[in-house]
Amino acid sequence: MTNFGDGVAMAAAPLLIASLTRDPFLISLGALIGWAPPLAFSLYAGVLSDRLDRRRIVLTANAVRLAILAGLVTMIVTGTVTVTWALIALALIGITEVFADNTTSTLTPMLVARDDLAVANARLQTGFLTLNQLAGPPLGALLFTAGATWPFAGQLLLVTAGLVMISRVTLPPHGRENGAGGAGLWHDLREGIGWTVRHAAVRTLALTILIFNITFGAAWSVLVLYSLERLDLGPIGFGLLTTISAIGGLIGTSLYGAITRRFSLGVIMRVGLILETLTHLGLALTTSPWAASVIFLIFGAHAFIWGTTSVTVRQRAVPAELQGRVGSVNTICVFGGLVVGSLIGGTLAARYGVTAPFWFAFAGSAVFVVALWRQLMHITHDEPEAALKG
């Protein structure tokens, strides 16, 4: 439900900012606050989720988000909303989402048997794709055309539904609900980062996510220009590429249970990274919208299958009391890679043309796949204390 609300806001938030100002800087600032909160607050959110009652954190974060949404809706209804207040509200909502999402990600391994984590994560991804990626954005845009208030009022109702649902969940203890026994914040941060660095499998997974988000971020940072100039698509065509990718993800996650019964997680990760590497090559070479659509469909399936696998691997390997902090390190790798990649992609496109970031992504991904080929089969350690050496 909360992901559905986020999907509605995904389209409505930039539309709200654009309705209040035509200043390109302020509009880009609206996009910036989408990835800035995870970079700034993920590590702290991870510490809290390992120190305190996780259910209470999710309830509190969503309750604060509800209060901010109520304030934003009130300002829109009364006509007092300004671009400054809208940006502040969206930034605060993004911060609360970091704490809610980081902690929510630790709940699945507390509620689901270890052998069922792969299927459970695939079902969660299916819900995310269906509501956040496919249904939410077009509904948000449609509601905004009826009035700026409606999409945010809808998000408020959906977050309320999510809060009520999580209030009815009973969690087993994870070992540190009563605090950290006097240990300080920096001690907990060092413990989480240190565990990640020492655990060979999880360290390799984090490094893989970082590098492949740099190459992905480089290519996808200019995707709108690529679709307009290289594929000769209009704005609607660009939107359809995202939709096609989401449909591919939905297909991939629906088949995930059958795939994991036939192939090991290590094999799935190897094949996935090869597919991602070939995706960049295919997009660098093609000028056909139809060929690009097929590539996006396959890539969407890969992206969500690989994402589900990486989450499952991490949840199986990390002890319950460290899930929040190790998950936050993973989040830093995701968004840090995207930020670095987007800077590289923009620079390459400006100097060498719109396909240059895709060639960079292909070459970088290929080198990294070769370098990690052996380790990828050992990345799927199942036991919490396994593979600590290296």
C-alpha cells in the first residue's frame, strides 16, 4: 500500500513542482531530493533498525509521513503552497521513507522461513512492480489533472492503510530491541560496515552492486535523450520504454520460483550480469525502437530477478541483529553508484554523443564480469557466519 502511494507521488510530485515554477534549477532540485535522502540517512536508519523495535520504527516513520502529507494537502487546498514549501515537504517525506523502507526490508527474514526467502522476495517485487511502477504513476498523473490535491490525498490514504496493516503484524525478537547495551552510534556504524567488509560473499555483492550501478547510472542518465535522438521517439514513447521494462520485471518475478528451482542463485547472478552487459551493447548499436523495446523487456526481467536474488542472498547471510546496518551499506552502494554514474554519463554524452555512455557501460560491465566470474559462484553463501575470511 505504501509503495502504491509512492508510485502515485512519483508522477504527481514533479507535476506539482512544475505547476509552481518553471525555474529549471528548482525543478531539478525536486529530482535531487529523490536520491539525496538515502545517501544522507541510510546508515543512521540502519543503526536504528538494529537497535530498536523494528515494528515501532516503521509505525513512527509512516505516522510522521502522514503528518507531513496532511500539511501538504492542507496547503494545496488553501492555495498557500509555494515551491519552497513543496520542496521542503517532499524532502521530509523522502527522509521518513528512508527509515520506513530500510526497516521494512529487515522484516521479511524475521517472518519468512529461510528456504522461502527467494519466493517471498519475488512476490514483494511483484507487488512493487504492479503498484509502484505500473499502476501508481499513471494514476498519479490522472489524479493531478483532476486537481493537485487528489494524488497527495490518495497517497495519504494509502500510507494510512499501510500503517494499519503493519500495526497488526507480530514480530519475533531480533536481539537488540532494548537498545545497544551502551554502545555508541559510531560503534554500531563501524560494526555494520566492518562486518560487510569482512564477509567475502556480502562484500563482493556490495561491490558488484556499486560497480554495476555506476555503469547503469551512466547509461540511464541520458536515457531520455537517447530515446528522443537515437530512437526518434517522442515523450510518450519514452514513457512506454519504462512501462515495457516494468512489464518485463513483472514477467521475471512471476517466473522466479520456477527459475530458482532449476538453477542455483550463483548461476542466476552470472547470467543476469551477462544480460546487463549485453543490454548496454545492444542499445549502443540499435537505432530501432522495436529492437530497443525487446531489449528493455529482457532487461526489465533481468533487473528484478537479479534484485530479488541479491536481496535473498544478503538476507540469508546476514545475522538478524545486523540486517539493518548491512542493508544500509547496500543502499549507499546503490545510490552512490547511480550518482557517480550519472555524472560520468552526462560528461561522456556532452563530449562524445548520446551513445558514448552506453559504450562505457558495456565496456565497464564486461571487464567487471570477467574479473568477478569465479567469485560470483561463491557469492551465495547461506550461513550467517560463513565466508568471513578473505
